[in-house]
Amino acid sequence: VKNVGEAYFRSYKKEFDLDYTIFRFFNTYGPNQSLDFVIPKFFNAAIKNEDLIIYGDGSQTRSFCWIEDNVDTCIKSITDNSTINNVINIGSDVEISIQFLAQKIIDITGSYSKIQNVARLKEGDMTRRCPDIAVMKRILGREPLGLEEGLIRYFKWYEGRSKSK
């Protein structure tokens, strides 16, 4: 579906000379994210000392992008002419296993949770996902926030939210 959308942009450029910029977002996380996603789901379980469920052996890898890096890249790209009629991957190029992520969240929260590996999902799961973010880094003029710092920020936000209820 994403490729079809990108093809439409290219067609409109060719047919109507309508400029575009395509943002490809990779595993963004941060405050107020739905519990349907892995980082909020793991934090929610860890804070409750519930098991963190991983489908498969946890060796599948991902990279995670802090929301502020995502937003900053989008805003800065507006004034960057090199992004016109191009694609920008927005994410992180630091790849980690889901098993490592789960353990890191347990460590940050001080949880008594255990990691429980269950059967892989029937519909399958990508074993690896890590974008080339050279353009993003150039636009930002810096490295994206590291995962550990982002997880600590997320935890502080989560704790603050819980205390204010």
C-alpha cells in the first residue's frame, strides 16, 4: 500500500508537476503512543511487574526513533530543497533485538517482570528492519537520540503521567 501511495506522488509530479516529499517512518516512539506498539506495551507490562511477551525467540531486530527526532526532521525538511521529490527515511540506524529491548525496559523500570517467549505469530514477522538514515542525519545536523536515553525519557513521562492521575 505504501508503494502505491509513493507511485501516485511520482505520477502527479510527472503529470501535473506537483512537488512532493515522501517520509518513510520507522518505529517511532514517545509520549502518548498507543499501547498497541511494542515499547509502550513493554513499559506497561514492566511497570505492573507482568511478563513481557515476545513472539518467537526475540532475535528479530528493529530500530527505534524518538518522536522529537521524527518531528524535527519533518519540520527542517520543509526548508531543505534536497528533499523535494525525494524520499526520506525517518528512524534510527541502531539495530537491536526485541529480546534486548525487553530486558532494557525491565532494567530501566526496576521491574520484576520476566520475558516470556511464545510461538511466532502465524502471519509471520520481519526478522530485520533498519533504515538508511543518512539524509535524516544531514537534515537534523546531528545524531538522533540514543535508544537508552529515549527509553529513560519515556519512563519519566510514564511515571509522571501515572502520578498525576
